[in-house]
Amino acid sequence: MSAEHIREYEEDNDKVFLIRGFIEVRIPLKYYHKLAKRYSTEYIISFAEPRMVVNHITKRQLVFITRECGIPLLGHPAFGIIDRGTNLIQVRPLTGCNLNCIFCSVDEGRISRTRATDYIVEPGYLADKLKEVAKFKGGGVEAHIDGQCEPLLYPYMEELLERMSRIKEIEVISMQTNGILLNEARIEMLEEYVTRINLSINAIDEAIASMLAGARYPIRRVLANAKRVVDSNMDLLIAPVWVPGYNDREIEKIIRFALEIGAGKRYPPVGIQKYIPYRHGRKLKKSLTFREFYNKLAEWETEFGVKLILRPADFGMEKRARIPSPISKGERFRAQLIAEGRMFGEKLAIVRDRVITVRTDRRVGEFANFEIVRTHDGIFLAVEVQ
């Protein structure tokens, strides 16, 4: 643990160690002063008790998932690897976002009312599992870094990307980002490894962009960095979410901007997403029907002369065999609860080398009986049973 990546300060009667701008280790001052007389800073950060590890951005409890902790990287929607039966593999190294978008499908950001826990995965552990999955898939794999997060918050991104770039089956590395953390130096780093950036710009007008983001959104800086991405070795796809009643007039501006700067050298320049109110996401009053949405995309296609109704084939996606699932819906298990779950009222358990989300009010460390109620896309959800 390099000292250059650690910042120390005191706050709310705690000694705080901030590691790489993301991992926050908090120790009550009255205990820290005693520990400091006997132990090194590295030892205190790693082993001292009592301590609390939190996501510096969201202030939620942070679970560090390493090879040694034994939590599998298959089975959870928020971290690890997701295989949806194609040659695209979703890579999710962390959770937590620096924005609070009013339409967020997973209720992310510091104001979340449903997310209880954040996760961060050790880069070597994640890369090794990705290598295993990519080998199963065969050549021509796209590894897409996304998730319930802003991926560029991941403090080990360069190490992860370097490891990913050595996996022979991976042909394309792509990444989702809201663009706030992009800068010239980071773009130079990313272009060594990344094929395509999917940039989530939802408005050109700064007031509208900030309102949608639930926080100040520096659109001018983001737009300048979008141009830098286009001028780099990477491709750029601008991916706005069309939120009816909020950014209707902004979508045309975004299309024009993408075409003006030359986005879409290899892939489509714009990928407009439909706002969909999800059960655990943030819900707005108005949403479009799919017919309304695609009819408007067709109109814009004609007006701007660019393809906007996109298909998986536009990104080289094709069906591939899924990683076999060792668990079936309806099966019952008894296992120890090994970590807090992503949402309130959830815990994590391990079954047959898969991580299972269990809906239960039991505490971590206790055992629970549960039944598997969801197995879709290799993501497992269970409910406690007697």
C-alpha cells in the first residue's frame, strides 16, 4: 500500500484514511491514538478494530471483494462478471456513483434510499475470472465495463485494463461513463486499452444536464473531453437517456453534436436510450411507449441521416453459449450469510461457487435456509424459508 495513494485527516471524532480517493477507512480517534503508539499506518488500515470501511463518494459500507475472501464473481448483478448468452461480457468492478440522476434505474448515488452496501473488486481477481469466462466464450469477445456505478471511480482501472488487454479472446474493450472524471491524462491512459467509450450525455444545456444528474454537471468540460476521445485511438458513442418532459429538445442537439465532432468511427455515433421506470429505480411521472420511442427515432434517422434504431449486430454482438448454471430455480439450501447485501433486507451467501442474494433479516455470520426464486442470466436471488 503506497503512502502516495493515502490521505489522512480527522473528521467527526474519527481518524480517516482515504485510499486512492475512493476507499475510506474510519477509526474512532480514541482508539486510533492508542493503536498509533504500537502499529504502523499500513497495519492500522488493514487490521485495526474497531474500524469502518466506506465508499468515500456515497458514504455507504464498502465490501472489498478479494480472492482471499472467497466471494465468487458470478451470480450478482452489481459486481463481478455477467454473461447474458452473447460474446459481450459485462465487467463490474465496483458500485457507487458521483451523480444522483433523477431517472436512475438502480437508485444510485449518495441520496439513494434503497442501496445499503457498496462493493469493490480486487483487479487481479476480476481479471482472472474474466479470462476464464472469455476462454469459455471463444474469440471475438467484447468486455464491457459498466454497472451500478460510475466506472471511472474505480481506483485500480489502469491495472484492470492492462490485465484485460492481455486476454487473447478479448477483441474489444468498451466502457460506460458519465464523463465527469474524464480529462486529458485519463484519456491518454484509456486509449492504450479501450476500444470504445459510451458517454452518457443527457443534455447540452448545462441547467438541464445538472437537473437530470441531480448534481452539477460540467457539460462544457465533458463536451471538450468528448472531442478529445474522438481525436484519440478510441471510438465514441454518445448515449443519452431520453426522459420525456425533461430533455425532449436536447436529444436533437446531442445528435448534432455527435455528428459534428465525428463520433462513431467504427460504431454508431449515438445510442439513444428509453427511460424505463424500474421497480427499485427512481420513477418519474411520464414515460414513452416503445412505439412512440421508435417512431421518433425513425423520424430523426431521416432528418439527420444517421442510424439510431440500433441492433446488437451493430456492435458485433452474437449469441454464444452461456456459462452452465449449477443452480436451478426452486432449489433449497442452507448456508452461512457472509456479507451485507446490496439493498436493505439482503445478505450474501455462497452456493456451488456462485454468490447468492438472500432476502433475510438475519445477521451476517448466521446460517439461513433459503429457496432460489430467480436464476435469469446467471444472477441468483433467494428468499428465506423455514
